[in-house]
Amino acid sequence: MVIPFASIDPTRGPAAIREARRLLGDGRIRGLKLHPPLQQFAPNDPIAYPLYELFAEARLPVLFHTGHSGIGTGMPGGGGVRLKYGNPMLVDDVAVDFPEMPIILAHPSFPWQDEAISVCLHKPTVYIDLSGWSPKYFPANLIQYANTLLKHKVLFGSDFPLITPDRWMADFEKIGIKDEVRPLILKENAVKLFGL
């Protein structure tokens, strides 16, 4: 199953709002995907708040790239990508200011995994997806919380085409996720979040 998300640059101001209204109006998208390090904005910058307001009103999730970015890795100056914008603590403000809006922290948030876990534990509408990293590299604390306190707030994701679903699933089988938690991560948590 494919669930379409829009990606809109919030720094485009009124043009971003017009595009979001158009996409929301036709009912085909199910959320917003933002990449703050690549789009060069802090998630808690008020410039993005008019965009969040639209998605909060629609009760659709906003997914934020968090943590390290493969984009720009090894390039001079990291290709201009500023990793600081991927710190999930910047999303905590968004969760406070839009308490009804579902938020997904995309990727294990290396090097800020503890911060991502904390935000997810503290804010009831915040989830963590597991895309962008092979499960064999997941830190022990992520596995521990996915098996316990966050078992209903962790979502499958592969980051295709960079990591194929087959490769991700094969690596996921080899890590210490409890048998009763696997279906939650792989399907049931997303079914609940998206109202499928």
C-alpha cells in the first residue's frame, strides 16, 4: 500500500499555503513530508506555522526528517545541508503548539535518538518511523522502547529506493523485536494512525 504525502517548502510563504490548500482540497494526500535540513528551516520556525495549521485542521500527519542526512554526506561542507535542523527537539515545540496534529519523526534520529524517544514518550501525537536505516544499525535504546513504552508509536518504513523493503525486512527479522510487537510496527500502528 502506498500512502501519498505532499512535500511543500514552508519558506515559500503564501505560495506554499496555496499549494497545500489545492492538494488538501482534492483529498488525495494523507500528510505532509518535510526535510528541514534540506529545506533549510527549523521545524519550530514560525514561518512554517501557517502550513502546520492547515494540516492540523485536516487532522493529517506532518512527517519531519530527523537526524543525520545521507544527502550531502562526504561532499564539501556537507553539500550545504545543515544537520542541526534535523534535531527532533525542534519538533517538540511543534507538538506543543499543535497538540491535535499527528507528527511522525522520520528515521532513527541519529545522533539524537534519546531526544526523539523523549519527545515521542512525552507527546501523545508523536510517532517514530524506522525508515532510512537498516535495522541492524538501530541503537539498543530504540529497540528497547519499541518493545515496551513505544510499541504503539513506532512505524515501519524502508526509505525505498535507498533501502529496499526486502532488505529492510530481512534485517528487521534479525533484531530483538518481540513477536507480539512486530505486527504493531509493520502494520497495526499505521492502520490506527491513518484510520485505515
